[in-house]
Amino acid sequence: MINEETQQLINKGEMLPLMEQFYTIQGEGYHTGKAAYFIRIGGCDVGCHWCDVKESWNANLHPPTLTNTIVNNVKEFANTVVITGGEPLMWSLNYITNLLQNNNIRTHIETSGAYPLSGQWNWICLSPKKTKLPLEGIYTKAHELKIIISNNHDFKFAEEQASKVSENCELYLQPEWSKREQITPKIVDYVMKNPKWKISLQTHKYLNIP
């Protein structure tokens, strides 16, 4: 049970339910191959059946951690942080991103967009899900749109979502990992016919790194 003082700190973003944090190589999307420090925050109600971090869904399983402590762990490793989840926008991210940017650390987020945008971002990767669609306000702010493809209908969904982002937004189609052998050839064919899209692969899984 979280006491009132802790809850107030969580509400202000001065504590966050930290699931894990680690230094690795970004494996997906526009920044694939770049070193980055990942901060994974617990809590998500979007409910993707193919999610590979379902242990992140229940925020109560992940202890509230002082945001200052989280940021202090970053400083010696990286100049770029990726905040992910779960769904990180369930929490106020103004405090952590201000701290990071004040330390000359670039801030990236990976989000479904289902909650109001908070925080100061150098890069927003929007990955919409059919189960809980993004709020309208985030589409024009996204630098990257990443759609997970697990069936043929997802291509239609991808086009619907692409129609809402800015013309400068980078567009990616990524095969759902458990179906990658069947889906990847379909994405290759689709991208060749629709070259505004690019292919994103989960290269960190091929490399066997976090």
C-alpha cells in the first residue's frame, strides 16, 4: 500500500514505478543501432495480446523509485535516454525530462499515445494500438510512427494512423516478433509498393541483447 506522501511524489513525477533501467543499443525504428539508456516504467492498460513485457502492466509490482536516483544512474552511461513501458504517459514525465535535459541528456519516448503527453522530448516514437487509440493531440507531435504488423488488416490500420501524423513524421512497419517469419515478407512487399514506409526490425532480439 502506497502512503500519502509517496503518492504525492508520484503525482508530481518525483517518484516513478521503475521496472528496470539498462544501457544498451536501440533495436527498433529510426534510431536503430545507437547506444541509449532505457528507463522502463511500470503500468499499462492498453492490453496488446502479443506484448513481450506483460510483466510491466501492473504498476504495483514495480517499486516507486525517486526520479533523482533514476537520473543519477543515467549520467555515467549515455547522452540519450529512451523512456518506455508499459505505457509511460500514465505518469507525469515533466520532472524526469527536465532533469535529464538539464544534464544535457537527450530524451526519447516510446508510447501508444493513449494518455496526455507530458515531458520535454527530443524524439517521440508513437506506436498506436487498436485496443486503445492515441489521443488526437499527439499525432502532429510525433517524429516517428511505428505500427506493429501481426495480420493483413494491420496494413489498413497503419494507413489510417499515417494520415494523422505530420508530413515529416518517419513511418515504420514492424513485424510482430512471434509471427516475423510469415509477416516480414508481406511487409517487404508492402514497403516496396508504398515507399513512404520503412521496415523496422527488433534487431536487439537478433543480437540477443536487452
